[in-house]
Amino acid sequence: MAYEGVIGGDEWDQIPDDELEETITERLWGLTEMFPESLRKGVSSSVRWSLWAAQSSFSLAKSAVWIVATTSMIMFLPYIIEKERSDLEKSQVRFLKFSIGS
């Protein structure tokens, strides 16, 4: 019993290659069938582990950058503000000495 519109195995050979439309996803999925199941599972778990490792590393790097940035701001910002205030006072004293001396 043949279904209308369904192509059998020998009929594929009669269709010219330029008329066959296949997406890259379909082609890659078809290529997986030539490898044993154990290899496919091994590659799949390796890819999953690599993605997990990359995501975890990125998350750790984000946290480390945040900790370093906030800690350095808390440690150095008071020093920078005090230094600017001191420099401003020194420049005001110099200006007053210059304006009085003139």
C-alpha cells in the first residue's frame, strides 16, 4: 500500500540533486546516523559539559570583576576624595598668597 506523495527509496535516485532542498540542520542530523550510538552520546555529553564549563567560568568571572570593582572603589574612593580636597586647599592657599602679594 503506497501513500500518495510519499517517495520510496529508489525514487530518491531519480530526482536531480539540484531539486533537493535540505537545510544545514537536516544535513547534520542525517550525518549523525553514520556514527555509533556510544560515540554520539560521548560527543553530546562532551559538548554539554563544555557549555556548562563555559557558562560557569563566565559567571565566576562576572562575580570576580564585581567584587574587585566594588572593593577597590570602597578602598580607594575615600583616599581620592581626600587627596582632591587637599589639593584644592593647597591651590586656594597659593591663590591667596599670590593675590595678596600682588
